[in-house]
Amino acid sequence: GENVEQHPSTLSVQEGDSAVIKCTYSDSASNYFPWYKQELGKGPQLIIDIRSNVGEKKDQRIAVTLNKTAKHFSLHITETQPEDSAVYFCAASRAGSGYALNFGKGTSLLVTP
Amino acid sequence: SAVISQKPSRDICQRGTSLTIQCQVDSQVTMMFWYRQQPGQSLTLIATANQGSEATYESGFVIDKFPISRPNLTFSTLTVSNMSPEDSSIYLCSVDRTGQLNTEAFFGQGTRLTVV
């Protein structure tokens, strides 16, 4: 089955700096890679995703890159703000055929003012 | 996006009892998934809820412990049976909205279960 590794487990940055979280996956058939933000006491919120036919996707301060050959994908947050502090999860799946998501272990991001 | 409502949002239960968690989606979806998130951990898939057929369970999860219903395309329930303190977790419902080209997976706000 799919195995998703996520690093780092914790990340502390100063407000305004960039944050990068990296994930690797094992199943070459995976083609859907979402990122979720989970705040305390809430369910995971989809913040951005990328599909295997795209190498990079950007949405304002958030970007995701995918390297299918190396089987890794990364989340980039620029100009971080204290409200970006949360746990971030990457996931991988074979989309469109009912396969569920395989999650990384999460990264606890702390943005200090 | 999909609007997913889960009930209850939290509960404290006695060991040996059962709790049924409800998941309601604002539109019809083919696949619904139930996940467990143990304290401080990532999300683990319990089962896939299929409309019109039995749920498909992941390794380590069995129907007797986690019976699931899926009576229609917008609703599902997960029951945590004969609970023990080890069942204390957040239980999350998720839907996979798939179109021709795009798939997005959304989560409910979760049910925080504490077993005492």
C-alpha cells in the first residue's frame, strides 16, 4: 500500500519568513496530492492540492510543487502570519476511483510574531 | 466545496457503551470515508462507506466494532461499539467529490470522543 512520509514534524518560523514542508510517497500510481490545515479542535481543512499532470500550483501565499519522478511533493508558505500556526498534513491518493487518502504524520507549524 | 455536518461534535461515554456518529453531506456523493485520529496523531482510515453495499474495512478495523450504515447518497453513520478508553479519538467523516477531471476530498469537523 501507499506510504507517505512527512518532514519536519515541527517547524518554528518568524512572522514574514517562509515555511516549507516536504512529503514523499511510495505508490507510483498515486495521482492526487492534497494538503490540509488542522487547527485545534477542528477537522482538516483542504488548503491546496495538486494532480500528477501538474508540476506546481500556487494560491496567493501558498504553493505546492510535485516531482513525480522522485515521488515527492512540498508545501511552501510565504510571508507567514501567526494565523498560519496549525498542524499541516500531506496526503496521497489514486483520485477518481474511490481510493481513500493516505496521510503523512503531520507538521506542527508555529509562526511567532 | 462540500458542506459536511457531523453529530455529535463531542461526547464523553462510559466504557462498554456504544456511540453512533452521524455524517450528513449537502449533496449526493458516491464515496464516504470514516477516519480515526488518535490524540496527537495523523488520520487513519477506518472504512469506506458504500451506498447499497457493505462498508469496506481497513486492516485492523472490523465491522463488529465499527458498524457503518449508508442508507443514501448524502448520509452515513459510524458506531463505535463496546467502547474502551483506547477508543478515545477524533472520528472524522470525509467525502470524495469526483468530477471528470478533478477530485477533492473534504472533511467534517469531527467528533471528539472521550471514553471513561
